[in-house]
Amino acid sequence: MVSVKSIKLNSVNNAKRIVLKVGSALIVDPTTGSIKESWVKSLVKDILFLLNKNKEILIVSSGAIALGKSELGLQNKSLKLSEKQAAAATGQISLAKAWKSIFEEIDIKCGQILVGHSDLETRRNAMNTRATLNTLLKLNVIPIINENDTVATLEIRYGDNDQLAARIAQLVEADVLILLSDIDGLYSHDPKNSPKAKFIEEITHISSDIESMAKNTKSNIASGGMITKIKAAKIATAAGCHLIIAHGKNKNSLLELINGGKHSIFKANLSPLNAKKKWILSKRDKLKFVKIDNGAENALNLGKSLLAAGIKSNSNSFHRGEIVDILSNNDTLLGCGIIAYDSDEIEMIKGKKSTEIKKALGYKGRDEAIHRNDMVIN
Ligand code: GLU
């Protein structure tokens, strides 16, 4: 195991759940168009160091298009969307294969998750994606995530994995998102062209000045520049997740970062949990509610989730993933939360024990109608 004398970077050190985004320019050799295997091996070793510190890691890996381009002989060509999608279809297999075989060498399992814009922006699908990611983590499997490039159309794709990674970080309530990139952080001016470029180490507020610093410094191989990183930082920090940009070109650059290596950090000023609570409260709609019995009210006061058994009645206008008010037997507003069922399903399972849900619905739904972590109590 790697030993580290001093851990200076508290945002990573204190984090429990970390999303790591690896750019195409790092994972794919620009001259050969193939995987940089020894670099990936060194990264996996750094990841093992974090896993041994009890951290949960999710990887957002780019590289499918870059790999597929070379496999299909399409390098040095500007590609139409359908050609990029064909390249992604081919390259994604090699990408997943590389991660799997390298993680296998250290006895760690990984699972592939390909998501489209609609999977994360449609609440119902996003809830399923979140449940799958959480289950993989619980089973000690590293999720390897990429955009489902083969099916997305121009208007409905992220197109860059910086923003995709930020949405994933928000979805799983990660503490830190690390963008391992071909640039070491944010500069006041483009460091390649301007001698007065100043490195910005810490950003506590994404002001218009900060946004204007983000020149689009596109590399030959990656699709995200600093502009997409700033957009990602806005999403992540609003969700209570710090975002770090660091150079990943050298081997063991993740470990170097953990040791306090050069990076820019966009600080979130609230925790993921508080950000989620704020979001839940902002989405309240008092026409959507469930009314619960005294037993369920007592359970909520003890910090428990709301089970279907405790629901007496409900409004008839909500869908799974929406925010509903929780009312007591005598119509007092107790709180609100993300409901795990549609209102017509609640009709069928209210008052029923968790063991009776399958029979009532015809499938095994979740035990909790509103999970404790998805709830704000007054
Ligand atoms: N999803 C694209 C790929 O795997 C990468 C997008 C990006 O580079 O940010 O090739």
C-alpha cells in the first residue's frame, strides 16, 4: 500500500464520496489512439489508496469517441454526429474492457453505467440511476460512467463529461468532484498565450469575473474546455459538492493531488445534505400531499422513514420523484419529501405492510414511501 506522509488536501481527505472524472486526453494516447494502459494502472493504484481509506469512488470516464475514432480509422477527420456515435459505439467496448481488466488485477469489480441526458434530467429516471449507483457502491463495485453517446441527439446530449460528472455528483450527493484534466486549474488568462496569467487556487463564489476567465482552451482530443468546467462547478457547488480541477497527465497524479499538489478548488458553501434539503423545500407544491396516521408521525419524530403502512390518504396528482407535503391526521404540515411512488400506486398500497406491497402492485417496490434521506421535517 502507498504511504503518504502528510495529507494536506482536506476537501478530499474529509470526503466520503468522491466522483472522479477522467478526460479523454489523459486516457487515450493521441498518437496511437489507444488506451494509455500504464497511466490507467497508476490511477487505479491511487484509487485503491482512497478505497483503503474507506472512501467511495465513482469514475466518469471519457475516451469512447477518441478510441473508436482510431479503431475505425477516422482520426484527423472532423466527424458528423452519426460518425462520432459510431466511434463511441466501438470505443466504449474497449474503454470498459480496459477499466475492467485493470481493476480485476487488484480484485476490484467495476460496473458500466451509460446515461443519457434524459436519464438524469427526468426525475423518475434519475431516481433509478441514483438507486443503481448507490447499490453498486454498497456492493463495493466501482461505477464507470459515460454518456450514452450512441443514442443522444445534438440537442439532448451533454456532449462533455465535465457537466455529466457534475450531474452525477449532484445525484449521488458526492462530497467532492475531481476533474482530472489536461490543465492544472483556473488561470486569470490563458497561460499558453498570456504572460500575466495568474493561477487561481480557491474560488468561493463563481462571479462574472471568474466566468470571463474561462477561455475555451480546447485540447485536440478532449471536448471540454474551461467553460464546461465552470458550468460543472456551478452545478456541483450548488449541490454542496466541492469541485477540484487538477492536471492528470503524470502517473500517480491523483495521489499527488491528495498530497496537496497544484489544483484549483471551487468551494461549496453548504453540505450535500443541506443542499438537498434546500432543493426539496424549493420544489414544494402544497397541492401534492400524503396524510399520515399517528403511528407514522411518531416514527418520523424518531428519525425514521415514512412507510406505506402509515399513509391514510393522498392527493391524486403526483408522480414518483416529486416533492409532496406530509400532513398529520389533523392536517398539520409535518414536512415534505421525495415520494417513491405515483399517487395511483399510493392509493393501492396505503395502509399496507411492506410485505404486502408486491401483491398490491404486482411488483416489489421500495419499502419506504418517502426515505428519511429524502425528507425535510419541520
Ligand atoms: N463521452 C465522450 C467519450 O467518451 C467524451 C466527452 C468528453 O470528452 O467530455 O468520448
